[in-house]
Amino acid sequence: MENNVQKTGYLPDEWPQIWKLILYAIQQVIVMFPATVAVALITGFHISTTIFASGLATMCFILVTRGQIPLYYGSSFSYIAAIVGLMGSEALAGATLNEKIATAQFGIVMSGLVSIAAGLIVMRFGRDTIEKILPATITGPIAMVIGLTLAGVALGDAASTSGAIAIAEDQAELAKHMVWIVSLVTLLSTILFSVYLKGVAGQLPLLLGPIVGCVTAFIINLATGINLFKTLPETANSGIFALPVFTLPKPSWLAVAAIMPIAIATIPESTAHIYQLDIYVNDLARKKNSKKNYNLADKLGLNLIGDGIGDMVAGLIGGPAGTNYGENISAMAITKVFSVPVLFAAAIIAMIISCFTPLINAIYSIPTAVIGGLEVYLFGAIAAQGIAIMIEKKADMFSAKNIAVIATIMVIGLGGQYQFGGNIPFFGIEVPCVAGAAIFGILLNLLLSIGDRKKAKTVDNGETA
């Protein structure tokens, strides 16, 4: 029985049956939806356009990488502060929303060039070049920071009645308790489904868990009259079909200066993601007795180029800057479904959802507490995968240098989030905590590695054993 369980799953080049493929794809869309929509809500970008951009950019990523890398592209939290700051600047005072978005788009498109340049460097000089700059002791803690900086978001959503349709004043206190029931039911059911369900059902915990959460919220509504499902925004379309609002980039050097440097933060993130995938995909391949070796880590350069193309595609049509999603990697790691056709189908479904308003409105109405319960699991899984990277790469945790790099990345990243709200004030500029942690960790590692290079040279010259 155990052997059969181990063989359950799909490798990147494998196709599930069509009905399974659709279910797996829907699950991937549900996983990416909360974070992608959250970025749109915070930045002011159009929600339907943002969803459409995530699907289109994912399709382009898959085509550019020739279907070798199973990653889903979604809106990145790293760019939020830069985009919000730009759109709220005095230079754009008086501009319409679409004009502000168009200006930000130019910076987003240009930021894609940073990832593409990094990818070309890796492809030209080899993976070792980037590994010297971004070893596991950097990519691991960065992945942990990415997950843990979102911990407050997860618990905040888990306890939130934000946007709820009907909560009377005399039921407000009771509603605060009910949201915890909904979020905990969602969290625990998702965990139990992922641990105990087998076969096809065992590969859909991130779809089944939220469904149980929504059913719980519905029962609470019937029993207490507290409706935790979210009310639709005033701008929501009431028709059946509506195309997203597409805008073209407006050249602006201000946007380039504000947004383009943030791409540096997504390079370690993408590096961490490809290493995570390499670990999990090859583990599944071994368990399935596959003779094929999926050298995903060797495709780091191609991944970075695809990531940059994704930014440019999203920016060209009016979507926020993005990155390959850790949430979707978590979903694949949990379900063992790494099929690229599933992600391609998910991209198509996302684009369809962006055009059909009843579907968008239905997903938007999911209680915030349901999303929060799911986020607790997913964001924690992202952090756990950072630990897996360091274990897999056999990072020396007794090395003073490694401890220094890991420690400073963790404290700068997490401290910047919880002390300064995600942006660290530094000599008159606001540095995003993930970007700041990544840059400091990279520089510190290079500085502390000077002695290592001297020692290696000495050994090569035969001067010491």
C-alpha cells in the first residue's frame, strides 16, 4: 500500500486525465487567486486585468521555457510599496487611475529586463556563477522570509470580517468568534485532506478545504444570521461577460527609478523557487521509479528569463509586476501534481475567469476567513520549503559565516515587515524588507567569502593540504 501511495503524482511532462487536469487546474487558480487579487486591491490595479495578466504571463512563461519548468506566475508583493508610492506621488497628482497605472506599467516592463539580464548571465557563465552569489544559505532564508512576512496577513485574514455582507451591530462580537471557526475549519480540513485522503481526492486538499470552509460559513449564516460572505464592490459588473480594462505603458523615467530596482528581490525568490521544484520533482521521480532526471536547478537561467518575460507581458497590458508563485509550488508539493499541462490549463481558466463577471464575483465573495485559513497553511509551507533547501544543499549550520548570513537575512526581512510595515527607512529611501534582506545577505556573503577564495587558491597551488 505504501509503495502505491509513493507513486501517486504527476511529473512535469505527464498529462492527467482531462477531468483530473481540470480539477487540478482549478485548484491552482484558487491558490493563486487570493494573493494576486490582494495585490490588485492594494495597488489600485484593475482586478480583472490583474487576473488576466497572471494567466497570459504564465502561458508565455511556459512557452519561453518550452514546458520544462512547472511554475505559475502571479502578482508579486515585493513591488507593492514601489507601485503605491509612485501612483501616490506628487508627480502623478491629478492623473486618472488609468494614467497612473499606465505610468507604473512602464517601470514594470523595464523591471523585466533585470531578470532577463540575470538569466542570460547564468546561461553564459553557468549555474555556479549565480550559486556563488546566491547559495542555499541565502535562497533558503529568503524563502523563509517570504513565507513568514506573510504570517501577519494570514492571521489577519483568518480573524477578519472584512467585507462581510450582513453583520448587525448586536452580532459584531459573535461574528468575531464565528470567523475563527470558519478559518480553523478551513485550515484543519485542508491539512486533514492532504494527510489522510488518498488517490485523486488526496490531490485536491486546497480545493476541498476552502469548500468545507464556505459550507461552514453558509451553515453559520443559517444558524445565526451572520453572513460572512463578502459583498461585491461598487465597481463590480452585473452582466455576464466583460473584457478586462487594458492600458498601454506610458514612458516615465520616474517609474523606472521607482520600480525597476525591486526586480533584484525577485531574483533570489525565483532562484529559491527553482531549487524547491528541483527537490520535490526529483523526489517524486525517484518514488515513481522514473529513469528521467529533471535537472530543474540547471534551468535557472531559463527560469529567470521566463520570469522577466512574465513581468514584461503583464506590464504591457496593465497588470502588476509579478513572480513565480510560492503558493502554487506549495500546492504542487502537497498534492504531488507538477504537471505543466495542468498549469497551462490553470492559466487559461484564469483568463476565462477574468472575463466572466459571475465567476469573478463568486470567487470574490469567498469569506476572508476562508482565505485566511488557507493562507496559514500555504505561507507556512513556503517558509518550510526554505528549510528544505538548506537541508538538501547540506548547508553547514555550524559555520560562523553561514549563521551570520542567515541570521541577518531573517531579522532584516522579518523585522522590516513587523517594525516598519514592510518598508525600511534607510537614508531617506524606503527599502522593501525582502529586497533589503536579500541585498544585505548577498553583499555580506560575498564579503565573508573573500577568505574562502584565498584558501581555495592556496590549496590549488599546492601550498597546503
